[in-house]
Amino acid sequence: MTDDAQADPTADAGDAGTADGPDTLVGEGVDRREDAALLTGDATFTDDIDHPDLAYLTFARSEAAHADIEAVDTAAAESTEGVLAVYTWDDIAASDVPGVLPISTHGLDCDPPGHPVLARDRVRYQGQPIAAVVADDRYRARDAADAVEVTADSRPAVVDQREARAEAAPTLYEDAPDNVAATSELGDREATDDALADADHTVERDLTNNRLIPTALEPRAAVARWDAGDERLTVELTSQSPHGHRGKLSTTLGLPESAIRVVAPSVGGGFGHKGHHHPGEAAAAFAAMDLAVPVKWTATRGENYLAGAHGRDHRTTAELGVDDDGTIRGLAVETDANVGAYGLGGSLGMPGWYGSLLSSQYAIPAIHCETRAVFTNTAPIHSYRGAGRPEANYVAERLVDAAARELGVDPAELRRRNQIAEFPHETAVGATYDSGDYGRGLDEALDAAGWADLRDRPDRDDDGRYLGVGLACYVESTGGGMESGVVRAHPDGTVTVSAGTHSHGQGHATTYAQIVADELGVDYDAIDVREGDSDAIPQGTGTFGSRSTITGGNAVAESARAVRETARELAANLLDAPESAVEYRDGTFSAPDHTAETRAFADVAEAAYGWGVPEGMDPGLEATTFFEQDETAYTFGTHVVSVAVDPETGAVDIERYVALDDCGERVNPTIVEGQIEGGVAQGIGQARYEAAVYADDGSLETDSMLDYAVPRSFHVPDIETEATVTPSPTNDLGVKGIGEAGTIAAPPAVVNAVCDALAPLGIDHVDMPLTGERVRSAVRDARE
Amino acid sequence: MTDDAQADPTADAGDAGTADGPDTLVGEGVDRREDAALLTGDATFTDDIDHPDLAYLTFARSEAAHADIEAVDTAAAESTEGVLAVYTWDDIAASDVPGVLPISTHGLDCDPPGHPVLARDRVRYQGQPIAAVVADDRYRARDAADAVEVTADSRPAVVDQREARAEAAPTLYEDAPDNVAATSELGDREATDDALADADHTVERDLTNNRLIPTALEPRAAVARWDAGDERLTVELTSQSPHGHRGKLSTTLGLPESAIRVVAPSVGGGFGHKGHHHPGEAAAAFAAMDLAVPVKWTATRGENYLAGAHGRDHRTTAELGVDDDGTIRGLAVETDANVGAYGLGGSLGMPGWYGSLLSSQYAIPAIHCETRAVFTNTAPIHSYRGAGRPEANYVAERLVDAAARELGVDPAELRRRNQIAEFPHETAVGATYDSGDYGRGLDEALDAAGWADLRDRPDRDDDGRYLGVGLACYVESTGGGMESGVVRAHPDGTVTVSAGTHSHGQGHATTYAQIVADELGVDYDAIDVREGDSDAIPQGTGTFGSRSTITGGNAVAESARAVRETARELAANLLDAPESAVEYRDGTFSAPDHTAETRAFADVAEAAYGWGVPEGMDPGLEATTFFEQDETAYTFGTHVVSVAVDPETGAVDIERYVALDDCGERVNPTIVEGQIEGGVAQGIGQARYEAAVYADDGSLETDSMLDYAVPRSFHVPDIETEATVTPSPTNDLGVKGIGEAGTIAAPPAVVNAVCDALAPLGIDHVDMPLTGERVRSAVRDARE
């Protein structure tokens, strides 16, 4: 860690909200508490869960990407040994269960049905579940599912969103004859057209933001149990949002929320994917209720690839206007966002969010963005780490680089000329940036990377590799929405902290305990953090969108302050001193002007619940906060990448990767750095390796790790992390989110560096992923 | 139900706290929700719980009541097939686990050690656990436990508390050479001595309040699991007080409360017994932590009899002074309370509470009570339904009857002359009765029973049976302490209500839902009540001492009112109307003077948690209340019994049983009546059948249902329930507890009736239980 603002992490962190003592844990790189169990195998993941009489569910899925179902013959499956049940849509239709995953139709141009848990009369993507088999063993279930015979009448498929909009394209829904689910506009079209017409130069690019498939270490899974006595469903689930899943299961299953408990145990990575409601958990619940045995469903890696929600997949045309002096005049963007065959939750409207970050760090006076969400015969698309922000930032940062090349100026210099310097700043697409020091961030990143020296290098190294350097700035909207946080002191003085967020790598058990230790003034080790049980925690929103530290962190901080003040009031009563005279230091209350007696926090907790609380004291020592983040906090940063590109093999060597990120106050700098590094690795994955590829008939060609290439550790360079700290004024902790920064910054930074390297060959742009094959083709084409 | 105050149960109930509508559910005899699952076998009791790899724990118990342990040979047990572990105290001593059940030593004359989970060097009662065996099967565990060889050096035992106080008695603890654990005094000795000396008459009785053994349908049981990843213990347990058990397990096991989750599933009767911490659950937890497998312990019926906490067991001498005109002048009581060999929780100090109800319904100007808690070589004694109140009321009501006989006046008339008529009333033993109409209660009970006619009957019927009629008044202290209640509206408008109490027959799922439906103004069916999970519920106190409706009921009522007001505020915002203009009726908010729009409660709930709560609204729609009942509420009543006693067989036939009880407002009159009927049945059990009998060597002779006689349904007469309703001023609902009334009133009422029947034979008193043998002996002795 080289950031001087963090060199003494306790120096400026958290004083405002801290108990009387000056030392704070917020700002310290405390070791993650959660790691021991994860590293020793003691953690319990959903598929580790066992129950007596546990049955296993698996799906018979559609081979065809688009077809009418004529018949589903389950006879052979039903007669397989160990099979308890085989379900088709007919079974759901005959039940009280609605059986359709709910979608938000807000803002849509059509009214498509939701995703049925099992296909009704038609399938629309390869891998869509048609039948569900439940057996006493997972392999028997698989064998029986393979014995389900589907008779289907094929329809032509379409997988590309621009082709899907063409006149003759196959149609997925009668209601959307052009396959467009939703169209949204942001910004002022006329002002933007005028600005581009007036600009001294315009640059235009066609950009593809490649379709990605979330590859968490742990595939999705669920275990459902029905308690007939309590009329109550418990679903243990790989979830980023237990309450969110509870609400969606409530709709899919037709049960009141009060009758459902969702528990998220250890979750092996989410990336958005595990915030979405998929057929698997709903089918397991349906079967558990029907059969009165616990039912487990676990996706295989292949099923996760085939039928889990995918991410990204934008086809974009963008034009940037810039004057001779480098002033950016306007940006026009038109994008077709592939949303796959079905909506999940709010996914059909999701592409509409994307435009709001097209400004990146720049004062662009006119922006217009038209976004179309287009149905295709592909797996559903939903939010994936970054969720619109990487797509938008890629457009902005590629075009600024293109403009720099057009003008012949240093791309850093062009950025500097246009950076926003005053805050709050409202962008042309309606985002209000809360705070920042973009210029400092840019300069420090360039300094750290040795930008000038990198720019001065020869075009090629001694091995003939083309040398390049690129950068990308970014702004990330973080947080948002409501979150609950409970701080509950027990009679023995230990404290349970809970929040509606759910950690699946983010380290909340550590960071929330740091926050509460400071705010409540009790020992860090006395604080236990619990998430992931919808029964034990008030309504929550969940962990996604870089929101947990802002929303959950502030919620628990506010509750901790409330508990501290209640404890102070109780202590005053116990010490028989006025509250104003009570001091609180190192977990002990005293009133030195009134009494030599003291009361430890645990004494106060015991008294708070004691039989016969003294007069003048209310019992209880806990607080619940529903924190609402009204204003978005905008994280920002600059990533600099230097590369060497082998023109013969197309191999790209990332020589250095410098990431400067400013997420306001850092509760735990080590965890922040881990988030950045993980995000950068994933961003490098998008930039260089990953792409979901469909054949024209709608078959997924990248349905395993043999074909879908996630970066391995040796593909990821050492990431040099730098920081500035510009506290956010939007919340008391002064924090901003950081979970997605790396995935936003890395793709354009890497592509900019590679395009810089290849500039001597006259190559303007190479689309992601920059595989060896694709780079070599670009070189070959350029040389021809 | 014949009570005119309840004839229209909705007429006067709950108006104060109700949503704008006038109809209330409070006061209705709504069918119990919990019964369907109980009657169909769908309910899950602790012993129904299964987990993969579940192991079974059982104890090797001491045969001797008092002995020094020389050696414990576990070799044979360890080599039994399927045995996973055999533990003795040495294993606990070698661990980090304290392994001693905590006791409160407050107010004791000595400082005895707590009850070790497994015996250390000495055993002090028959059945004390010496070794614990864990095996893969419960029968193998039993066989192995039987193979544990204990070499012990016997000591003389003492089982009677008065004998234990004698000079030459064996001593249980060096620290208590006279075996007295605690001595407590209530009232003014001198004033009482003077009053008795001045009184025209005194009557004295030696009374035995027989030792009882709680006989819940379900014996005690526990299932413990240790999560090594989370470092967290979960104990599923037959508990009346999940948080209470959590705290006690925390001490016994040396774990922070934040690391323990206690879950009470369906519990088949408690009666105090399941509020106490026994070795079984601690041993199961110890084994689960040690072996890393789930461990179940279930007491057999015999073990419950032998080594579960027993109840009552007072030996009392009492003297009442009364003037010629019937005015009671004073009451002196000296009682020796057997507390068994070890304290559990606060049991050693418990007898000290007993004296506070010695006044019954009478204005007795001087009372003195000296209570001694005495160790004996018997099972620990702890609170059992009534917990001191039945013992005290038995003394008062037997002596008033004795005085009536001495004066030759109608025992009802003597009571009437002395009844307290003004409230609040402070008794000579420091109780402050909150409210009542004792005279009306007495009169209505007498009327209902036809007292005058019963008194006018001849001494004997045509079969030669002696006819008698008796009555007992009572006052019951109810409620007390802190209780939590949460009302949580979910986004779909359904509501989860939870409280720190735990229902095991009391019907909270029904009554709390009635209360919340009224207070919150939502549909009864939308309200789900959850108890029994220490993770899901703020710190609670539990269900015992007739406290749940007062404390938990008022806690959930207060939370419901808070949620209603929050919802009203939200609705005002949604309707864009001032809050004062918002009306709320039938679950719908409107502001007719401002808008034709309306918002259902569910709409408000959805908005409360929606993404981006409108400005001016705080998110969230739940409330937590810690209700503290500062003043005790005193339930009262009069029970009248008529009997026919066969002098040849000693058989007692209860011809009529009329119970008039006033517990303030009745949330659910049907459930109240059920509580009264159950309590009377148990009181008849004490009066007529039940007694734990120890041989002189400390062997329990009544260690099964063959010898310990609980009443069967044909032993319990039809109970005619009458009511008056005198709301309590101590709480907003106006309720008082009713859970223990029957066990308090029935024993003296029955004994008074039998003694009245036998009066022509010159019999003054027969001790409980009035078995045929004992009655016949009394008749025979009287005739000799």
C-alpha cells in the first residue's frame, strides 16, 4: 500500500462517530475474520448442506434454442429407480403455485410473460428447463432427466441483438414484433446533434461489449424444506440478497413473505448472478412442498454457463465531438443491449440505467444515449459486476482515446483538460457527482506508473513486440436504496451486528465489526456479525451495486451510535449521575465528578435486561436502523496499463497495471485493495479472454471452462494499488463503494493500451476480448 | 361460558388501542391456530428433529443418593459398538468448558457450588449424572451407559427438610452445616406476635405441601450442533425461555451469548420445568462441540421423574388469629422448603418469594413469615406451575377455613368479612394489589355453585357418603420483568409478530395475532406469530409466572401501534395529505378531504421498502418494544367444590367444581378457560393424587407413572367456569395472567371441601394428596 493518505490509517478516520476515545479501527487493514473457515474447509456452502431424506432435483433442459413443445414424455424418467417425481409445466398449472418468475414490466414497450419455472408450450433459449426430476440421489436424478423425451417443433433462432431487430428476424413474443423489449433515452438529442455538428472534430466507433458469463467459484444451488406443521418454507440458497429472494419466491410460489425463510449460508462469489431469481430454487421449493421432503438443486458448471443469467452484451455506435483545443463538445450513443429470451426481475429495464455514466470524469455539455433492450434466443441477461457501468465507461474511455489520437494529443492530457473539478456536479445525463478530486487522482496515477517514460518508449522492444500504454478514468455510481442494520447487545455484553446485506467475499464480518467497534466503543472481538437469514434480520436489500459499506455500513453505524447513547443513559442511571457527566472510554462508563464507581459496557447490558430494570431506565439494548441513501456516492479513479504485443502470435503481455482508486474513507484498506484486485482481474477477463459465443442456431458454444476462458492467476499481472481519499458527503462514514471499480476501469484501460501499441500499424480499434487470435488477425489485416 | 361480561366479547374490549374501526378480535374466542399441526402430528418436537450423523447421548446416573465417587470405569462402555465417546467430569475438567450449571447465590446463607454437568467427587441425589455416553444409536448409548461402572462410598442420606435441619443430620455441603441454604423473613414478627396474642382465637395447623414432579406430555430433550466454520453453537431445546437458556448455556459452556443460538420448536408442556437449565442440554452441547457431530439427548419419562427439577415440598406451621366478630388479626407462618441437593438458576432463593401471597384476598394487618430453604438428598426443586403461590395460598385458605370452623361461621362469610375492597391495596407482606372486585367474585361464585343449598345438605347421602362443600379464594401475582415484542411488516403486507415469550400450550400464535390485528388494523390471517428462536428475536425473558399476555402481549401491542403510526405517516406522504387528515379503516388508508385515492396497508408496506423511498419518508415498517411491567397485576378468584366422601374406601367424588376467575380483559376467553381448566386439573392432581415419595435412603419410590399418579381425564370433573372482568390498570391491554390460577385455587378448595365433609367425624385436617388410603386412614383414626 503506497497511498500516503492511508499511511497512518487511524489518523483521520471516523473521529466524528467514535466513542470518546480517539483510536479507531476504521482505517486499519484488519485481517479478514471470514478467511479461516474458508481456507480450512469449515465453511458451509449450500451444496454442503444435508438433511435426512434429502432428495435431489435436476432439470431436463431444452436442446433447441427456439421451438414449440409438442409433447414431453416422462414415462421412462418416472420409472427410473429412485425417482420420486417428474414435473412438467402441467404439474405446476394443476397446482396453486403461479410458477412464473416475476419480472418488472415498468418502462417496457411490451408486456412479456415472465420466465416459467418449467417451459409451457415453447422454449426460447437453449438450456431452458422443460422438466424437473427429483430422485433420492443426484446421479439417478440426472439419468432420469436424460430419459425425459421432448418432442418439439423447431423455430428459427436469432442470437444477435442487431439481427433480431431486422425485419425478417424470428420473433420471440407476438407482443414485441421487432423483439425490442424497451427503448430508453437519456440526455438531449437535439443539443447533442448540434454539439457534434459544431465540433471541430468527431470520432465514431462501433463497439462491442462482449457477453460474459459469471463464473463464481460456486455454482448456484438451493435446498428447500417445507414444514407442514408451521406451513412454512425454508430455502437455503446461494444468495446475495436473502430478502430479495424471499420476495421473489413469494411471488413465484404464491406464498406470503411471512411464510418463507431464506437463508444464505457461505456463498462462493456472486457478481450479481446470485442476486437473481432462477428456476432452480423455485423448482426445488415446489418439489419440497409437493413431496414433503427436503430437496436440493445444485447447478453444474455447464448449467451455470448454459442457463444462468449472463452479463453485458451491448452493440454500440458512439460518436464524440471535440474541438481543436481538446474541449469535448458532445457524445451521441446508440446501443442495442441483448437481454436474452426472458426477463429476470428488472433485467429487461436494466439497460436503461447504463447511459448515466457516459460522462466518465468529463464535463461533457451534451450527451444523448438511446438504448434498446432486445430479446434474442439466448440465456437471460442480468446485472453482472458493474451492471451497465463497465459498458458505459468503455464507450466513453475508448472514444476519448480515439479523440486524442485524432487530435494527436496525449490521451492523459486530453482527459485532464476535460475533467470535472467542482462538486457536486450534474452531468448531461442526470448524474450528480457528489465529490472527487479527479485531477489529483489522474496525476498520481500517471506519476506512479511513470506515464511520461512509458509514452517515450520506442514503438517496439528488442523482441519486436509493439509497446503501448493506455489509461482509463472512470466514475462509478455506488450504493443506493434502503438497508437495515441491527446492533444487539446481549446480556453478557457481547454484540451481534446484522444487516440485510450479504457478504460473499466482501468481508462484512470484518468491516462491520470495525465500524461498530469504533461507534459503540466495545472490543472488536466482542462483536459478531451475522447476515443471510431473512428470519433473523429486518427487511434488507442485499449486496450488489457496490452498496454494502455505504448502506449496510452506515445502517450498523447509526444503530451502534443509538445503542451507545442508550448505554450512556443506562450508565448514568446506574452511576446515579447526570447523563452529561458520564464519560465513556475503553468500554467503561464513569462519572468522575460524581462517583468513583464505573460500569463496563457488559454491566450496562446485563442491567438493561435484568429482572426489574431500575426505575427511570427503559429495558433493552439494541437498535435497528433502516438507512436510506438518498444521494449516490461516486467512486472514481484512473487505471494505467502498459503492454507489449507480439504481432506474430497476438499475445498481449500486461507489463504493469497501476490502479488508483478513490472510494472515500476506507474502512479496511486491505479489503478495498482485494476488491480492486479482484475487479481488475475480472476486467482483464473481459478485455482479453471471456466471451459467450452462440452459434446461429442458438447453441451456446462456450458452455464449459474449456471454451469460456476466465483468466487464471498467471494471466493477471501484479496490480499496483494507489489511493486518494475524498470522503463522500452523502453519508456519515464518508465512504463510497468499491466492489465494481476494477471491472469498470480495466477493460478500456487494457484495450486503450493495446490499441496504443498497435497504432503504428494503423489499427484504430480491436474489439474485446483481445484474444491472441483476434489481435493477430487485426495485425494481419493491417499489414495486408 | 356463562359470564355476562363476556356474553358479547367484542363489546368492551380493546377500544383504546384499536385502529380507527370499532370491531375488535380481542375478546373473541378465536379458534387456536396451533391446534391443527398438534392434532395431525405435523408439529415438530425436539425429539422429532433429525440431522445427518446425529448421535445420541445418555447418562449413567447415580444409584446412590449420597456418596463419594471413588472411581468411574468407562472401559466397557467405550468398547461398546457404536459408542463415539464416554465422558466423565475429568473430560470436562480437561476442557475449556466450565461445566457447572450457574446458580444465583443472591441472598443465600452459604456459597454452594452449582450443579456440575457430570458429578465431580460426590453425588448428592439419586439420578445425578455421573457419565455421559454418546453413540450412533440411542439404544446402544443406553446399553453402554449401563456398562459404566461406578465405585462409590456411600454416605447417609436425608430427604426430609425438617430432619435435615436436625443436629445429627447428614450434611450436603460443609458450607451449610445445618443444610440451610437460605433463610428469609417477610413481614413484622413483633406486630404479628402481638396480634396473635391479642386475638380472641388462634388456630394453628401443620401443613404439608406435597412434593410434585412436573409431568409434561413431552420429556425434556435437546439437540446440539456445533458449526466449526462459524464457531457457533445451535441448541434445539424443549424450552420455555430460549434466551434464558442461551444465557445459562453461555455460562455453563463458557461461550459468548453471541455465539449461541437456542431454538425452541414445538414444546409439549412446560409448567416451569422447561424454563430450567438441566445437565442434559449442556452435556449434549459439550459432546457436539467435542465430536463435531450433532448430538441429541432425550430424557426418558423415568429420568424426568428421577432427575428433572421437582416442585413444591413445603413443611409449614402456621397460626392465624381471629376475633369473635371474624376479623382476622394476624398470621404467623414458618416454613421449611426442601430445595433438593443442588440449586438450578435461582431455585435456592425461590422459597423466599413464597410469602408474598399469604394474604390471599384478606386485609390481614399483621403477617410474619419465616422461610428456610433446606438442602436434602433429593432431586433439585425449582418453580413448578404456581411457583410459591399455591404453597402460600394453601396456608391462607386452610387456616381461614380452620378459623371459620373454630368460630362456627360459614367459611364464605368469614372470607367476605375480611376481603379487601379498596385498590390499590398494600398487604402486610408487601404486595400491592392493583385492582379487583373480590366481593363480587366471591358472591358470583357462591351463587353459581348454589352455596347455600350445598351448605344445607345433610351430612351424608343415601349411600352413606359424607357430603361436603369447600371454597378457596386466591390472589395471584402475574407478569413481571421485561419482554420484547417485534411487529415486522413485510413488503407484501404480511406481518410477522415475534416475542421473547414461548408458547407451549398457551396459544400465543392466536392471541398475539388477535392483539396485533386490532392494534395494527390488518387482517388476522395476514399475521404470523413466531417465537422460540434466539437469533430471530431480541432478548426475551420467556413464558412462566403467568406473564406472557401481560408482558409479551403488551410488547407486541405497543409495537403494533408504533407500526400503525409509521404506516399512517407513510400513507400521508403517499396520499400527499397531512397526516392528521388520514383515516384508517379496514386496512385501508384514505384522506377523503384531499384525494379519492386510497392506499392499502400492503401498498404502504411495499413503498416503505421500495427502491428509493420517496423524500420525506423513512424506510422500514417494523417496531421493537421492550415492555417493562413495573407493577404486578393480581388475578383473583373463588373456586367452589362440592364432594362426597366414601368413608369405607376413602374415595372422594368431586360432584361439582365451579371456578370464578378474574384476569382482567380476556384476549381470548376460550384460551383463558382452557388455562383455568388445565390448572384446576393439575391442582386436583396435587390435592388428590400426586406426591413424590423418597425412601429414607434417598431412593425415589415414585419414579414412573405406575407410582406417581397424575390425574387422568376421568379423574377431573366438569369444571364450570365463571368470570368477572376487572381490567388491570398496570398495562394498556388491561390484562392479567391466568396460567397458574387453577393450580393455586384448586388444592385448598378441594381439601376444604373434603375436610368439611369429614367434619362430622371430628377430622380437622387431612394432608395432601387426599388418596383413598389416606382419607380412609383418617376416617379410621377418627372413629377409633
